[in-house]
Amino acid sequence: MASQEIENLSQALARLPGLGPRSARRAVLWLVKNRSTALDQVLDALSTVKERLVECDTCGNVDTQNPCTICADPKRDAKSICVVEDVADLWALDRARLFTGTFHVLGGRLSALDGVRPEDLTIDTLLGRVEAGGVDEVVLAMNATLEGQTTAHYIAERLEGHSVRITQLAHGLPVGGELDYLDEGTLAQALRARRPLG
């Protein structure tokens, strides 16, 4: 049996997404075995992030500087804003390095069941960014859920009358996907979004 302090560390790590109690115990055991090299490094990194963590005033990203490294990057195309539900979506899209514009984090999605209303999200901040000028395109990158699509439609309606092009991520067949393994919703979306060849 481990001491209460080590058990508390295991329980704290087990709360992280993707780590259950067994994985957390393995991580703690590895940290304990490698305490002379790894433990101090992890503690220093956690302490630094805890002290410096801020939310970007421009886009809502979480970083150690404000504005965040994405908003502060002069190589980014400020004329294009990709709207995402939360920071995890922003990081996933940015990791792919396919979008060279800026981002906007809503902080969730509209949901009548969960009581999430438009004023609970950063939609007004997005509209302010568009109204300030210099934005040519708003890419709606909501998740392909009912709530995500409802949020995308709501934002598109709010952006009507602004001189910006509104686009949405394509949904449908995944690369390497076989038709007989796909759900009906994915197939329906793929058929609705079909385009001519050539």
C-alpha cells in the first residue's frame, strides 16, 4: 500500500481525461521511480503553467500569454476566423497546420437541454471582431452534432448583413471509410454535400 500522499496523487491523476485509476497508478509509479529526473521537470512545468495561464482576450484560447501565440503571430491571416466550440477543437485544428487564419473559441455550444443560451457563449465577441473590420471569411467549425449544427446556423443568421463570407467544414465520408460501416447520418450528409467531379 502506498502512503496517503501518493494515493492522493493517483486519485488526482485519475481525474484527467483518458486516465483511469490503473493508468494513474502506473504514471505515479513511473514518476516515483524516475523522481530524480522526471518528477522535478513535471512539477516545474505544472507550476509555471499554473502561474502564467491566461485566457486570450481576442480569441478565447488558453495560453501563457495574452494575446495568445496564435493571435500574436504576424504570419496568421487575420482576414479569416475559424469558429470552434472549445479550446480542444482549436488545438486539434491548429495541430493539423492546415488553417492559417485566426480562431475564435465559443466556450461551448447552444443546448436547450443543458440551458446553454447564446449569451452564455462568446458570440457577441465574435460579432464585435467582424464588425471591427478586416475579416473576409468566418469558418464555422462546429462539431457534427445537433447542438453543433444549431449553433452554426444561429451564428450564420447573426452574421447575415455583414460583408463576410460564411463557410462551414464539410461533413461526410471519412478518408478510407467504407460505406457499409458508416451510420445513416454520415451517409445522408455525404449525399447532401456531393459535388461534381472535374
